[in-house]
Amino acid sequence: MTETKDELGLKGETHASKLMELVFSGESTKETMRGEGQGALDYQFRYESVGTEKTNYVFGIQVKTGNSFGVLNSTKNKWRISSVKSEHYKKWKASNQPVLLLWVHPDTSYVYWKYFGKNTPLKAISIPVSHRVNPSTKYEVERLVRQGLRNKGNVANLTVPIFDNTTDTRIWAKKRYAKIRGNIQSVLGDIKVSNYAWRHLTRETRNKSHIRDSLLILPYVKVFMSGNPHQIQTLSYQEREVDGKEIIVSRKVLAIYRDVKFSDKGKCSVYVRLNEKIIFKKNWEVGGFGSKARQSLILESVYRKQG
């Protein structure tokens, strides 16, 4: 017997909420008006942060189920979302809490997510294919939730020296960088600052002027990450299976801090790039106990652009 639209919708809501509870170790509470109330939401979702601060976060969830809601753009590797009321998008953006749109693909039972905050553009709504709910999802969502809850502020004026050669720049930067190596707590997560970034920034294939410029601001990376970035992007998503037992997700996290004032170049945008790796069980959905994941987040590079 063919399911009705309402039956398919209820089935999708149940499936999506159970998956989110498993991934986040959280709790979903059903809204009384099933997505058509004042907030245009199906659930309120609460969970304890994956970070060391152990904060409880709350966001709204709207679930859509059906092939008509997503059309694959294979060139951009994204699902173009349609058949969602534009006034719902506006309500989510204007809400005093973050909102996740969850789309359930009925043929695969995969659940894809889209984050809505106050700065989310509302034109051409799409969901990357990589935004499929799995144990790596909680780290990316939490970064966006943290960013949305904190005020954005410009970093104070920074004074950097002027060197006319790479050797002197290296000597100056290395001494100062050694003092900030270790773990840094930030909006982006628990970040390891190690020799990895130094090796990456000073590799022989890089232009010498680029090396000098990166090394001049590298000792200030802790200052940048203590603030709230204006934009967070997740790039280069790769997923591979290991020994038929585990999944390793590798991706880059790019944080952009705008209008940072430097003594030598004036206003710049600073780009901090991190290397993220997350490992979880292949059959993480089986038994309801496999949502735990292991994450590493390592500083890879920092650079700036004027203007």
C-alpha cells in the first residue's frame, strides 16, 4: 500500500529525530503543531556539547521527507532544496535560536542537514551531499551553534615587525610561536597548535614572501582564535573505510576574521585553516551505541589579505 504524504512525513520525522538523538546523545521534544506553528518547527532539540565546557545547547528542527524537496546538482555536488515555504526560511533566520532543516531522502533513508542562523543567505537554498547526518555532524553543527551564540568582535590592533629577509622572520616567529604551542579552546573546538603548522607554512615550495607574511602573524593565532570568526567554512570533505570496521572523515575547517588591523598593512581579513579528522564505527547506527566518535583538530595554516 502506498503511504500518504502525512504518513511519509511522520515516518521521516521519527527517523530523523532518532538519528539526531543517537548522533548527539541528545533529546528531541515534539512541537505541538507539527511544523506549522509560529516557529515553523517540528522539534526542539537539546544536547550536551562535545567540547570540554559541557554546555547544553538547544536548537529547533524542521523535517521534510520526500523526493520533491531535493534535486541533485551533480556538478556542484549539492542538493537544491525546493517546495519549502519561503516564510519558513524567514522565520528560522529571524528566530532567537539556531534551526536545522533536516531532509529525509525516502529512497535511501539518508538524512541531510542545513543550518539556519541570523546570517544565513536565503537565496538558492542548497545542502552539500557531504551534509549527511552521521557522527561527524555534531562537530560541524556545534561550531556553527557556538558562532551564532557569541558576539562577533574585531581583534585589537596588532603590531608586527618589518624584516627584509626570511631568516630574520623565522628567528623572530619561531621563538614566539613556541610559547603558544599546545591546545587552544575556541569557538572552533579544541585545537592542537603544533609543529605541523610551522612545517606547512615554511615548506620549500611556498613563495618566500608568503612564508614571511604568514610567519609574521602566526604568533598571534591564539589571539585570532580567542574571538568569534565572521565566517566558518568546511571544505574538502573526504570519507574512507578502514578494515570494514571504521569510517574516517577528513576535512578542512576555514575560519575567517574580518577587519583585523595590523601596523604594517592596515585592515586585513585573516584566514585560519584547520585539519580535522573524525573516526567512528562503520555500523554506528546498529544497537544505538555507536555514535561516539574520536576527533582531532590541528592548526594547519594562517594567512591574511588586505581589504
